[in-house]
Amino acid sequence: MSFFAACCQPAIAADTPKLPDTEVNVRTYDGNELNLYQYPAKGTGLVIWVNGHSWDEREIQAARNLASAGIEVWLIDFAEALMQTSGSSLMRNMDAEYVADIIDAAHQQTGKKVIVMAQSFAAIPALGGATLWQQRKIHHGKLSGAVLFSPDLSTALPALGKDPEYLPIARATNIPVMIYQGSLHGPVHQFKRLHEQLSSNNPNVFFKLLPGVTSIFFQDQNSDEAINLLNALPAKIGEMFKFFDMLTIREAKAVYVPPKNKSNIRPDIKLTPYTGKVAPQAIDLLDSSGKRHLLGDYRGKVTVVNFWATWCPPCVEEIPSLNRLREQMQGEPFELITINYAESAKTIREFMQRVSVQFPVLLDPNGKVSQQWNVIGFPSTFVIGPDGNIRYGVNAAIHWDSEEVVNTLKALNR
């Protein structure tokens, strides 16, 4: 049975993958005890898969496939293990020594070579822990490298229109790294900058761009590129163990010390004066009904441009308030433009059968327009004044029909 056939059935199917009963307990340097799920295997390689949210169906199936191919897998969901709220803040602030302790325990308990694996923000503690383990005076085994899926090593979600800054681990790590970067992953247009950071002191950084993919672990990602990689993942990881072992690791230029100040920077949660490039990009897109929308001259009215996706809970939560905003702005020189990120017209039409959306939804199927507007996260919304320049922005969901927001928008027309 192919991976696709095994993993993409409805949730009630009898063969829906479940987490294993086998667990591994790891006692950390500070006395905590972490519980990890274990998929045992008889081979010489072991993958420590670092995560910060509950395990999705495809991730579980991928772990099972790795074990079936002879690669042992340890799964650590830090949100569950530490009873914390999942999210990017947890991963940015995670004590990377925990990952170093897990690597050490894996070596001592199994004697196998280790690869750390992670996606998105979980790459932060994965790389940090691997680097800290290398710096320890006593090593109990072989750390081969890291395999990352669309990693995000940013310090925080930047202000709208600004480029992200990266955490020190991006420049500090010297372990071999293989990156599978989804071309539709939100900040893919920033990947060149991230790659430059990672490779500045590390010659062993490699990547493969995945066309038409947001995340291969998303249940709706059924493109040939996504399914082929999922099917081939056990073989790819097996090749990585051999390939990483042939590389020469450059000595680190300095000792890596994790930042002491925790990253608690939150995105803007209210309309904020925009400080990026004020001239907006033109828009030429079809909506979910096939109607063309061509916008190049924004002068003469207040225009709200909202970037969103159906898989983004905050995006969906703010839709009712956008509906009400449109109602309250009737009679004003006003236009609401929403641009869906990289989803099909069919997906949007089915979504609109379940959720009341009282405005046109424009489709950005390849994410090109989102990249032109330098959208990093979702939702991201730009407010353009009658002068044709971007005046305000917000990179979080807000109550668009609040008195404060409505008065701010109306004031732009005066």
C-alpha cells in the first residue's frame, strides 16, 4: 500500500495511524522527566523528531514508515511533555538542553547514530540542542546531522512589511543540515536570507525546494511532489545517514550560548502605522467564481487588503468581523479585498458553503502576490488610504468592526 493510500483516509477509518504504546523516559539535567513515543527498529540509525504540537496523522504514518524501513524513531511533543501551550513562542523559548539530553539518552540506550528532525519553529530547539550536545565534553555516540522541513528560525514575527531577523543558532550551528523547503510555505521568499545565515559558518547546508507544497505533512497536500517525498522519506533519511557521515564538520568559530532573554515579542494586535514600503503592489487575480479583479490605482478610497488561508484559525475567526466592517462602511469610499494564499477555487467554494463570507475572495494559487507584498504570516492586512499609500497594517487577527478600527478607517477619508 502506498503512503497516500495509507494516510489519507477519513479520520474514522479503521487503519487510522495511532501513536505507539511504547514510550521512552528521559531525565533532563534539571530533574524533569520527558516522555517520548518510540517506534523501535533493528537498524543502526535513529531519528529524534522534535515537535511542538500534537502529532498529525501524516506525521504518525511517516514515523511508522521510517521504523518499517529499519530506522528507529523517537517522537517528542514538547507542548504535551511539558504541559505547555503549543505554538511558535514555546519553540522559540524552549530550553535546548532538553534536546541535547534526549540525544545523549538515545546514544546511551541504543548505541545508534542519530539524526534530529523538525519542521517550522521546532527547528529552533532541534538545532540548538544538537549544537549544545556537540559542545559537551563527553559524547556517547554519533550525531549525524539534522533534517528540517521549511524551518523558521526567526526571532519573532516582524512588523508588517519588514524582513525577519534570525536567532543566533542560525549562524552558530555547524552540523550537517538537509532542508526540504515547501515553495508555498508562508515565508519561502525569505528562504534565501535564512540559507545565507545557516551557511555563513557551515558549508554543509543543503536544500531541496518542493514546488506546489506548503507542508508535506498537511492532510490536503496531495500533489505528486508531496506524496512522492512522503513515500520516499525512509529511503531519503537512510541516504542522509550515509551522506552526513562522509562530510567534514568545520570547527565552530565560537561557543554557542542560547539567548538569556526569552522571546516574548508578539505580532501587532491592533492597527499600527505602517513603516514599510508605502506604495502597494498591483493586484491582478481571479476570485473563487472566476471573476477577474485588476487593481493598480488605489486612490480615492480606503482599501483593506487582507491575506489569509482556510487552514489558519485566526484568519477564519476574523471573517465575521470583516463581514460587519463591510456593512458599517457602506456609503463610504471603501473597498475590502481578501486574498487567499495558495488554495484552490474548489477549496474556497467548499469553505464558503460552511462559513459566511460576504466579500470576494481572490485566489493567489502560487503565492506570488503574497510574496510581492512581503507577507510573512497569516492573517496579514494592509490598509491603504485615499492617497494610494499604505497607512496602517496588522499581522494578527483583530475585531475589524470595533469602534476604534471603524473610526480610524473613516478618518482616512476626511
